[in-house]
Amino acid sequence: MLAYTLRRVLWSVPTVLAVITACFLLLHLTPGGPFDTDKRLSAAVMANLNARYHLDEPLWQQYIRYLGALLHGDLGSSFRYADWSVNELVKKAAPVSLGIGGLSIPLAVLLGVALGTLAAVRRNSAIDHAVMSLGNLGNVLPPFVLGPVLVLGFAILLKSPDGNGLFPAGGWGEGDWRHRVLPVALLVIINMAAIARVMRGSLIEVLSGNFIRTARAKGLPARTIVLRHALRPALMPVVSLLGPVCISSITAAVVTESVFALPGLGQLVVNGAVNRDYTLVLGLVVLTTVCAVLFNLLVDLAYAWLDPRIRY
């Protein structure tokens, strides 16, 4: 297992490098620049700005310079946020995104597995139909539709005793828990729907296996059969889904944080793309790629824990 982990870590290096190279070239080859504004700057000012950020150098030299800084953990200076480095911007915004995603993913997994298990055990019942309807609803409604619906229902229509909305419609509120409820609920609903559907189908297939029929023939209680014999193999497809779910939670932050006006990494992605802030976009792409590689590695390692027959 250790040798496999080391090989995967080494193979991730060219993957991250390829993503950085593609993003670097696309940003620099797109028409326009980070200092293009409605009011045209003078040639002297543009020359000073290009020299300050090394944009007057050949493209290959800028690329080597960026990789060298990246190896030292430096994501560069922001072109649009004066006197701020990308490291400082990420450090400031990361707690917001982690506070939302880090809470929503475990909740979505627990609720999705529980609802999927309940739907599989009560197949073709009212509970099963309700879970499948919820799953279809979560898969059909995109975040930019479901988010405003949650705001309308819980921040405008429903009132708290003081006359305000039941939960704030947006903002971070210095980390107050009430500001996290709606963003977390949005991500939980989206991810829980996918997990519940996969868990239901997987558990139904496992419950039709020969070893389950043998357990029933021995007179084991239904609860013991599900929890001790069927649940673990049924979790394999769910585990394989966790990697994409974690990555989608990062990408969904762009919409979620825009809907709820959260100062997180998703908002930085939007601002960096709009302002053509090369270093900010590249830094966030690097972080997202590293997280994606890490999540996929953890998923592969979890396979061996769930199924001892798997060997890498």
C-alpha cells in the first residue's frame, strides 16, 4: 500500500504540471490583459506595470519564473488587489470555504447513506418514492436556482420572533452559525441527492446476493443483515462518488458564494476571472488540482479498507 501511495503521489506531479501549463497558456494567449480598463492608461504607466509584474518578459521566461516561485510555495502577487499576495488572499478566504464545504460534505454523506439505505430496505414504499423524489429534485435543480429558492423561503417568507428572516440571506457575519445554514443546506441537498440514489441502487444489488440469502436462511435479523453484512460492500460505489462530490463542492462554491455573497475562494475565482488576474486564477487552479488529486487518492485507499480483496 505504501509503494502504491508513493507511485500515485509521483504521478500526480505531471498531472498538476500539465494543468498549470494549460491554464498559464490560456490566460496569457487570450486577447486583452490584466490592466486593460475603460480608461486607457498611458504608455509609460503600462510599461511600469508590465515591468513590475514581469509581463514584459518572453512568455517562456514568465512560465519558468512562475514555476520557480511555485516550488517555494509562493503563488505570486495579485495584479488587482494592491499590496496583496495570492497566498494572503487564499489564507483569508479559505476559512470561509472550508467552513461551508467541510461541514456540508460529512452531512451529505451521512444523510445520503441513511436515506439510500432506508429507501433500499423499504423498496417501492412511500419512503422509497419520497427519497427518490428528493434525489431527482436535487439532481434537476442547479445551485443558482435552488439557492435563491432557499433564500426566498427561509430568509424572506419565514420570519423569526424578532421580525427578521429566519436565517440571513447572505454575508458571512464573522462566522456566525446562522449565516452558514443556507449555504450548507444548499450543498447538502445537492450532494445528498446523488449519494442517496447511488446508495439505494448499490444496496438493492447487494441485498440480492447469495451471501445475503444465506444469512436470511440462517435466521439472522434484518437489521443485522443490513448493518453487518450488506452495508459495507454497498458503500463501494458511494466511496467512488466521494472524490467527484468533494471536487464538485469546490466548483459549486463559485455559485454558492456568489448567491450568498460569501467572501470565500469561489468569490476569488469569479473576481480573478473577471479582472484577468493571472496569478490569482493560477493559484486557485493549483489548489483545486492538488485537492482533486488528493481526494482521488484517498478514495482509492478507502477501497482497500472496505474490500480486503483489493490489492494495489
